[in-house]
Amino acid sequence: MDPNKIISNSKKLKFGSGGSAAAASSGIVYPVADLIQTFKPEVWEDFTEEWAYSQDKKYAEIIRYAGAGDMGLDILCFYTKDYFRGAWDNVQCKRYACELKPTQVWVELGKIIYYSFIGEYPPPKKYYFAASKGLGLKLKKLLTKPDKLRSELVANWDGYCKKKITDTKEIPLVGPLKDYLDNFNFAIFKMIPIAQMIKDHANTVFYKRRFPDGSFPERPPVTPPPATVQPGESRYVQQLFEVYSEKLLVQLNDPSQLSKYPEMERHFNRSREVFYYAESLRNFPRDSVDPGAFDAIREEIYHGCIDVHDMDYKDGFTRLRTTVSHAGSLAPNCNALCIRVQTQDKQGLCHHLANEDRFTWVKKDA
């Protein structure tokens, strides 16, 4: 294949269409690095492509490669209009829940080695990893020691590259391919620090569009729960009384009955308090975040807690307290509103889910 034909399958940046990041419509919480942590993978790719345009004095053209069979290519940065007939860099976007590890990049290195070996394109001048969570220490160290990086790739080839470079066949590291790898310049592999990307991105036309001036509003104080249970609380409150009744072996169905049981009364009051914390998150700020931001956080809490919820417990009170406690330890990361999420919100969302019967504390016998 003519290497320059690769670009016919690429995706060029549409100016002003920087993706659907919550930040694009909701504003910014400084430092920007915190907001970047909320980007979805496709939005991180948008941001990285926008960053590449800050390098316009260096590159003649920037093309985002998209589609199945990417051959290890992501954002292609060409030094000349000759494309692959001239020098070029590859920027590989990585968005994981943790710092980038060597095990997450072996196949990417393998693709560059293999596809440049068979002539799909020449080796890039530089190959950059752009990771929204940054790089872990082990990978950072390897990138400073090209010979060590090479030997580690060889050692991990069978486990991470042989069957994963392409779906059509296995790629054993033998013969001419092994010779090619042994002579490949591993010094081309680099990282782009997030701080540098932010600094450079600030010089593009995209910055104010993605991170509008002003700050994401602070949350106002949360209003205490009403003195009486409201109709919108009925189901989760009913579930609380089912828990208390099971625990105490006494039928309870009204808050006035709890004065005899101080532990349960305190628990009931805390539960209502955190329910209303989550309710305040739902209502804040409706004009500043993408529609569905609250629902996305609730879904993340649900999926983060459901396995804990479904475990076997001696009673519903234990199930409830264990699930709520676990929710408090989670770190939602799905959109910009997450930056304003507090522990009380995460715990309160469990009661929101119970209000919808998605969480059920007391398990009935079949």
C-alpha cells in the first residue's frame, strides 16, 4: 500500500466541533487538569487534536486517523505537505481510569514496529503518548531508557502483541521482523506532559470554546430536609422502615416511632439529609451543565455499588450500611459536575436508587 493512501481514511478536525465535553458548555474549574480528568475518551481525543494545532509552526498538516484497523495510528502530524514522504509524528491518545502502564502500550509499540516493517508507512520521527491521567512511573522510566524499552517489548511480545496487532493472523517476533525491531530507534517514543498540553492548548482558538471564561459555580449551602417526609421520598423511606423493622423485630412505619430507638432515629435523619444533598446536586446548576449530567453520576454510583449491594448479608440494615459506605468511597469521573460531588451526594444517591427500587435493602423470601 502507498503510505500516503492511509490519509484517505482519516478524520480531519472540524473547527468549532471540539466534542461534547461537559466543559464545552459548563465552564471550567481551575486547575484545568482537574476538569480534564472528567473527559470521556472521545473528548480527550478531541482535546489532544486541538492541542496538536498549537504546534502549527512545527507541522504543516494534522490529520486524525479513525476507523477499524488503525495500524497504530491516531493523530498524524506531518512536517510537510508530502505526508508520509516527509517527516511525521504520531500522537497516541490514551484515556484510562489510571496512569498509563507498560502493559497498556506494548501492543501500540508492536503495531508501529510491524506496520512500518511491512511498509504501510515509514517510522515516525517521534511517537508521543498523550494520556489524560498521565504516565505511571514505570512507563516514564522506560521511555528514558530506549534499550530497556526495547528489551521489555521483546519479553512481552508473545503476551501482548503476537495475537493483538491484527485480527487476521498472529505476528510472531522472528526472522527479519526481529532483526528490524533490534535495529529500530526506540528513542522516538516520548510522552507529552498534561501541563505542557494545557499550556499549549491555551494558545489555540479552541481553548475559550472548550474552557469558557469564568468559573464553574460553587454550590450553595444545602437546604436541610423538610420537617415532614415529602411524597417524593415515600419509597426510600418505606424501605428504611422495612430495614428498621427487620433489625428490631418491631413493626415500624412512621418517624414518630423512632424516638424509642435513638440509633435508628439518627440513621433515619442522616439518610434524609444525604438524600437532600443528592437532590441539591440534581438541581445544581441546571443551566450550567449538560443535560443528563446528574443521571450519569447516578448511573456511575449504581454500577460502582451493585455488586456490593447484591452480596449476602445477615439483614437489610447491614446491606444498606455497607452499600452506602462503599458509595462514599467512589470517585465519579463521568462529567464536569463530578467536581462538585461530595461524599454526602454519593451516599444520598443510594437512597435515590432505593427510591426507584433499583436498590432493595430487605430481601424477601421467594
